[in-house]
Amino acid sequence: MPRGDRRNRQLREAARGRILDGSVAAFAEKGFRAASMDDVARAAGVSKGLAYFYFRSKEALLACVLEERIAHLFDVVRGLDPHAPARERLTQLVGALFSRVIREPELFRLHLSLTLERSLSGVATRSLRRVARSHDTYLAAVRDLCADLGSADPDLDALLLRSALLGVFLRYVRAIEDVPLDRLCSRLLELFGGPARMPTRAAARKSRRS
């Protein structure tokens, strides 16, 4: 491919990515129904015309956000080592989830808002099914992990673990109080995995320096 064509493709991909990022920010702040394409363009730092050039409607934009961003929130389970002990897999799972929410709080906040926005019925149906399949894979992985940890009722304990994680993440993304993520992470691992510990971010930084 000629250098000019390759550069143009890179610029188009970058612009499209900025619009997706802007939509996540705008939809998370105002909700999908209340946010406008003006809000998306403003958050993305592009013109509304350019936003419409890449996405013919707000619904089409939401479909891409669901497919390309939100569905991948739950892909963390694919990174678990199936041969590792259950406690180690729990540490991997909790660590990956915490890292994802810290890195992309707006995406998680948008996911939460969409689950509560009942008016989405009929919008991006296929994309919503894609998110649901990804979420179902995540639910099954957490349930199997609880069973491997020796739970007498893995369905109930998986629900409890997911509820605890959801509560921690909700407090964090609302940003209305100081949330001690390192301590909460370690405490969750104590409660659900026994004496195993997850290295804190401070410990990880110290390890990288040594």
C-alpha cells in the first residue's frame, strides 16, 4: 500500500476512535437518550459533520460502542490461566477487573447506565446480544472459579462475589469519595480465596524499580 494511502487510513482510524471515545464520555455523562451528537462531537474534539460521516446515527454509534468497547469489558476471563490453582486464578481475575476499571472508568460507568436505561429496547439489538453473550461467558467463568475454590454453593457465592465487585467499582467510578482500591482488593481475595494476596499498586511499582 502506498505511504499516502496508509497514512490516510491511519488518520481515518484515529478519527473514528476519537469519536467512539467521545461517545463513551458523552453517553456516560448524560445517558444515551439525553446525549446528542453535538455532545459526542464536543467530547471527541471533532465536528458534528465528521461524527455523522463515520456513523449515520446515534443508534449506529451506540451499536459500535457496544460491539467494540463494552462487550470487551468481560473478556478478562480469557486471560486466566486454566492450569493455575483456583486462588491464583481468582487473583488474576480480580486484578484484571480492577485494572480495567481504573484504566477506563467512563466505559464501566456507561455499561452501568445502559443496564438501567430501559428505553434502549429495540436499539442495537444485535450488539446487545453480543454483549449478553460475552457477559454470560464471564458469569460462567466466575461460577466455575467459585466451584474450584471449594464453594458449597458456587452459584450463590459467584453472585456474592460479582455483587461485591460491582459495589466496589460503582463507588469508584462515581468519584464522590476516596475508595481504597488496594485494600478492598486484598480484602475481597481474603474473603473469597483464603490467605492469598494480590500485590498492591505501590508494591508493583517498587518491584519494577528493583
